[in-house]
Amino acid sequence: MSLFRVIISIIFPPLAVIDRGCGSVLIVLLLTLAGWIPGVIGALIILNKKA
């Protein structure tokens, strides 16, 4: 996980997980719509997993 990805996930979480697949983007988008903090946490968890 790079510093650039962390910054992008804080600013706009769905953009940070765009290369992880449609399901990840959809989950993070729904979490972001529910609240910004859950979206950021979801994006960071997805980015922290090994690819």
C-alpha cells in the first residue's frame, strides 16, 4: 500500500480501489454514501489485503 493510495482513499475512497474489481468499488461506494468514515475504513481494509 503506497502513500499515494492512502491519500486517495482519504479524499475519495472508491477511486483508490478501482483496480481491485467491481465488487470492491461497489462496496466502498455504498459505504461512502452511508458515511465518509466507513468508506475510508473500507477502502483502507481492501487496500491492506494482499493482491
